[in-house]
Amino acid sequence: MRSPLEIALLVLVLAVIGALVWPKNRPVIDSAEAHRLVEQGAVLLDVRTPEEFARSHLPGAKNLPVGDLEGRLSEVGEPDRPVVVYCRSGARSARARETLLRHGFSHVSDLGAMSRY
């Protein structure tokens, strides 16, 4: 059985490792950067379901559900145009970012949750 001190140290070590690894694996931009990119002409891409999008979405956003994205890449625009992706919690936007990068989109930023805008 581990002592409370050993558990606390383990949690601290895992938190430090996570802080070092997380940004490299999933870069997420902040609100100010998202606003700046959109103001400069980036596509604002909501990758939630059409039902979620109909309930609420960010002004000017285009809805392309992450599950449909590969089949509808032409709707995103030119691959060299910047794109900002978002969803409800950040999981789908991370998948969408990876999909877009894999298909040659060179400037894809992940806002994560739409509430961060």
C-alpha cells in the first residue's frame, strides 16, 4: 500500500509529464489567437453534429461533422487557407485537425471547446 505522500508525488510527476507532453501532441490555441485568425480570414469550422450546430454555434462558423469531414474536404476550402476547428469539448476538434493535416491542409488550429471562443 502506498503512503499518501507517495501518491501525491506520483500525481505530481504525472501532472508534470502531462504538461510537457500535451502541448506537443495537441496544440490548442487560445481565444485571442482564434479571434485573430478568423478576423484575418481563417475558416471557422464547427465539427459537431448538425443538431448541435442548429442549437448553437459561433457566428460565421461552417458546420462539417468530424465523421463526414474526409468525404467533404472540398467544402473546407483551399488547403493553404487557415482553418480554426472547434467542437463541444475538444475531442472531435483534435480528430478534425489531424484529418485536415493528413489531407494537406497546412494551417489548422484547434480551439478545442467552443466555449473557449
